[in-house]
Amino acid sequence: MDTDRPPTITLRLHGVLQDIVGEHVLPVGTEDGPVTPAAVFERAILVHPGLAAYRTSVAFGNDHEIIASDGEIPASINVIEVLPPISGG
């Protein structure tokens, strides 16, 4: 683990994800395992199993940019936006 990394990543939840958790933000520990958006989301699922239905359809972002779900989160980032799929036309 990166020793400069904060002990948690805060997931900022949007839409239905916020409804499932009942909060807009969800802090998730970074001590156990890889620190990719997908891995952090998987740890959030352990606490909030209702999120599991969205594991393959969410997008992750930071600073108005979409970030890869399998890329290592830089130590300088401690908040990740979690965006559910949207529909519309």
C-alpha cells in the first residue's frame, strides 16, 4: 500500500446509489487490497449489498473526468464520484 495514501477513499454516490445507501457519501477503507475504483466499490458492497446490482454498470469519476475502474487511484485523490447508469433520450 502507498504510505502516503489516506486510510479511506470517500465514494460520492449519485442517483439510485445514494438511495440504496441512504447517504450521499460513503467512506471506504483502503488498507485491505488493491486501491482501484472497482476494488473500493467491491468493499462498499460488503457493507451495502444492494450496491451489488450496479457493480458492472457504474462509472467512476474525479475532477469532472471519468476514470478507469481498474486503474490504481493516485494517493492525491481521496474522493471518487460513483455514477449509476442513466437512461433517457
